[in-house]
Amino acid sequence: MPDEARARLLALGFDADAAEVMFDHFADSERRGKLGHGFSRIPWLETQGFDVDARPVKRDSGDGVDRWDAGGALGYLTLAAIIDDVIRNGVAGAKLVVASGCFPTGALGYWARRIATAGYVAVLTATSPRRLPAPSGGPPLTGTNPLTIAIPSSDGEPLVTDVSMGAVTYGDVIAGLARPEALVPFGGELAHKAFALAVGLELFVSALAGPEHSAVLLVARQEHDVVPGFRTLADGVRLPGDA
């Protein structure tokens, strides 16, 4: 499957570097059991229209905010460029990165984990097509709008939480693991809480990045090494992001 996946990405017209960026993301998702963000995304990409030559552009950097425009590039390539830029240039204190037109973004934990491995705390969210209705019913009002938080650790592996506001993800639907009607806020009788988070993230990202599907990243230098102590406290309990 890996060789076939690479070949199909190249057949879409991506150059070798871009194809490898996406392959690494899909392969990592497969290893972590996130099949909706794994190789099942390649047949989906083959049905989409996009510019394989488009690349994101950093439009502005000042007042602690970097502003990027995907410029028609896929969200995978946009987030990869942003993270490379953040790690290469470093962050003295904290920085907010706003990426307009950034879609699809894939498994956000993959991107945040890269930042945490470089020694930074990261919070990343992204919007997507409107797929979640209110718990009371009606038309879809928000995307599944995942939120991920990544914390570096001196014991090697960052702690990474990555939660979609949907009971299932759209990727699960693409992979044939869930039916479209299962795309509702998670939580059952408490689904109003997930819906509230989805609405808040939808408007937070849109207020900063505009009406297109976009992403917002907060990066800050770590001041305290808190993960090893928490893992000791958990005493073997599987924690978020553990493979």
C-alpha cells in the first residue's frame, strides 16, 4: 500500500516533495488508527479539483501574528509550510498564526506533534464544510472543527490531544467507517456542549481568517516540563495521543 499511495499522489501531479508531505501525514494516521485521515483520503483527493502547483504564501508578520494565505494549496501543504517556518525561525515568547483558505488540514494532532517535538506548546484548530447540525436538529451549521493541544515532554513523546466536535469525523464517512447521518455533535444528551465548542471555534477562526475554511495556530515556548509528572500520576493509563 505505501508504494501505491506514493504512486497515486504523484499521478495526481504533485511534485516529489509535496507528495512526500502528504504521504507522511497519511502513513502516520494509519499507524495511529486514524484511518479516516489515512490512505483512504487519496481516492477522495482524486475526486476533488485543486491546483497541484499552488503553494501557500506568508503575507504578513507583525504584532505577534503571522498571516498566511493558502493561495489554492491544499491545507496539508499549507500547514507543513507554516510549521517549517515556525520551527526554522523560532518563537521567543508566543505567536499566533492565521492561515486563510487552509483546507483540508487532516489529523491536526500530526501537525501539532511536530511543533511539540521541537519544544513548543501548540494549540491548533481548523474549520471545515458545515456538517454538524444543532442537537435540536435543522441544517448543518458548523464544521466538525477539531481542536488539538500538544505539550512537549523531556521523556521523549509529547502529549497530544486531538478531538473533533463530531460524534464521528467526515474522514470516518470517507473511509466507510461511519454513515453520514452519524455526523452530529458528540455527547448524546450532552451534545449541546460539543455544539457550543463547534460554534465557538467556527466563529473564532472565521473572525481571524475570513469566511473560507481556515486554520489558527497558537505557539508558545514551554516554561515547565509537566508531562512526565502527569504520566507518573496516570500510572499506566493510556493518555491522549499515545500510539
